[in-house]
Amino acid sequence: MRLAVLGSTGSIGCNTLDVAARHPHHIEVCALSAHSRMDQLITQCLQWKPRWAVVTDPAKAGEVARQLKTPGCPTEVLAGPQALCDVAGHADVDAVMAAVVGAAGLPSCLEAARNGKRLLLANKEALVVGGAVFMQAVREGGATLIPIDSEHSAIFQCLPQDRQTWSQRVDHIILTASGGPFRQSDPDSLEAVTPEQACAHPTWVMGRKISVDSATMMNKALEVIEARWLFDLEPHRIRAVIHPQSIVHSMVVCRDQSVLAQLGTPDMRVPIAYGLAWPERMESGALALDWTSIKALTFEQADERRFPGLFLSWQALAGPLGSTAVLNAANEVAVEQFLAGRIGFMDIYRLNAQALERIEPRLGPDAGLYDLLDLDQRARAQVRQWADLHVV
Ligand code: NAD
Ligand code: MG
């Protein structure tokens, strides 16, 4: 299988290469990509010798090309965001790992979908922004869409293979959430949280953006929206519950109230290996669950005062077309501003809620990719302005 790893220098990208290295006869890495940390991309290219390296920031491409001009390195360096799409849809690529962070991953995901690829989707923002447009491209392009987000991989593993019968057999699904580092914090103390505290996740090691999203539970909000499209379920059939041990990765409650769950150590290599091997299984490198050390598996409701962001997902899903794209854009800007030390932790929620309330999507029923990207840009500009003026 010829695999393009988009976002190869990130947390998911590196885990994907770790799994791929265990299966050299099955997986050929033909493309890598990065937006920053060029040293890491160069090291990866020298190790994997892919056909293409995509540098999405064009200003950095020349230097990467110069450094890769060594005997025995066949890699061609492609520059700019369009090159991600060119690679994702290329006839010589069989599978695409979509591990770019944020809405920047949407165009290449769509291109892979339209060209019928096996699409391993880690980039949840693409689905939150793209929604129905994205799922239509998957259907029309004949792509095989396999979720990589651990909760959605869990649901996918519990559901029957026959997609047509999902909706009839399932009563609802339950996405589990770790609750992040502030699960037990006094809600009033959250105003003073620093980026370092927010990025210190108790059970998962992840990129900074998703780590902040886990701390606010906006990650779960995005995942509720992701599940709505992936599994074609009405929003009221999607629930979220806190499970601090991160061992039950999610659950399907069937019509007869039988509950199916997928369990394992919290290690993204498990859903990645499942995506690469599906419908088979392959070794992932993850440790086995140690049943002797698990004291308890506990579940609790998310407190609305501590995690108000979680509840914005159902609000956005009930809103006009494009509301989830507005929520995602607001959240990306708010997290970026928080990580830069410009706004407080709880301002992330305030900006997101304000964006949902005040920014009208104004999309027609036939809205396509460019309308969604326009809306994304409009929402970002507005939220950036609010953050600059401290209007939160
Ligand atoms: P990360 O920040 O560690 O890595 C992101 C990658 O995307 C890097 O290679 C970076 O160079 C590239 N990138 C950043 N901005 C870009 C841009 N504008 N254009 C093109 N490329 C760009 O992120 P991550 O934690 O690996 O997450 C990647 C995606 O997977 C996110 O959508 C996240 O929500 C999702 N996800 C991650 C995890 C996890 O455990 N890390 C779990 C589930 C889902
Ligand atoms: Mg997840």
C-alpha cells in the first residue's frame, strides 16, 4: 500500500510512521508533509526516502530541497498548500493519512475523497467544517473512510460492517472523554490556567492544539460533530461521558440496550494500525492492557460550569448550515490566541459562544468547498478582531 502521510511531523504523523516501520512489506511511505519543524521533515525524508515531500509554507521549501539534494535521496520537494491536494489525489497514492491539524486539512481530505482513496481521517476539523459536503465527496468518489480519532475508531470497530444497517441497529453512541487536566478543578480557578497547564494531559500525549481542546472539552464537542457525519446519526443520539482512565474508548448502545465497547491502552497507534490494516488487524506496538493494575473504570457526567464548550456542539448542529464551521474557526483562533498568551483560558469558550451567536453563516443549500472556506475565513477575521479588542 502506497501511503501519503499528511502532517507527518505531528503527533499522529509520527505515530503513523512508527506503525508503518513495523510493516515494511505492507506499507510504502510515498509522501510526507509539514508546515513547520523542517529539520524533522528532512530527517524523516532521509529515513523514508519518499517520492514527495510537501512543504506547505512555500518560504521554507527551497532550503528543504537544498538539504535533500543528496545521493540516494529520490525525494522531490513540492511547495504550498495546493501540493497537499495534488499528492492526496495522485493516481500513485493508495492511502492518505490525514493528520494535518485544523481546517487547513480540509481541501486535501476532499481531494483524497473525490479520488476514491483509502482515507484515514485523523483531522477532525475537516469533517466539522466540511460536514455534508465532505461526506458527499466520499460517497461520490467511492473512497473508503476510516476514522482514526480513537473514539470514532472505537465506534467503527463496534458497529457492523454493513453501513446500511447502522442506524436501525443503534439506539445511541457514547463518546468517552478523559476530562483533561481540569476535571476536578474549581470552575472559578479556570480563568487563571496557563498554556503549560492546559497542555499537560493526564492520559494522552498529543499536539498542543488538541491538548488545549481536551482541557476545554472542545475536543469532545468537535468529536460529537464528527460522529454526526461519520455515522449519520441525529445529534440527540450522540452522548458524551467522562471516563478518566481513558481505557474504554467509546460505546455503542444497541436498540436492545446491549452495550458494545472497545477497550485498550491509550495509544494512538492502535486506531492507526486498525486504519492501515482494516478489515484485517496488524501489530501496532501498543502495550497490552494490564488488568492487574486497573483498579476501576469510572464514568461521570461533564459539569456544564467547568466545561461549557462541550455543549456548543449540539447548539451548532441545531443551527443553520455552516454553524459548525463557524464554531471550528472561532475555536482555532481562540486556541491560537490562548497559546500565544493573549487571552485567558475561559475566553476560549466566550469567543466560541459569541461566534455561534453573532456570526451568521449565510450559506445556500448548495454551498460547496469554497463557500465553506470563505465562511471559515470570515469567522476567523471576526474572532481575531474580537480577541484583539478584548471584546469577550
Ligand atoms: P500536531 O500539531 O502534532 O501536528 C500537526 C501537523 O500538521 C504537523 O505535521 C504540522 O507541520 C502540520 N500543519 C500544521 N499547520 C499546517 C497548515 N496550515 N498546513 C499544512 N500542514 C500543517 O497535531 P496532532 O496532534 O498530530 O493532530 C493532527 C490531527 O489529528 C488534528 O486534527 C487532531 O485533532 C487529530 N487528532 C489527534 C490526536 C492525537 O492524539 N494527537 C488524536 C485524535 C485526533
Ligand atoms: Mg479523540
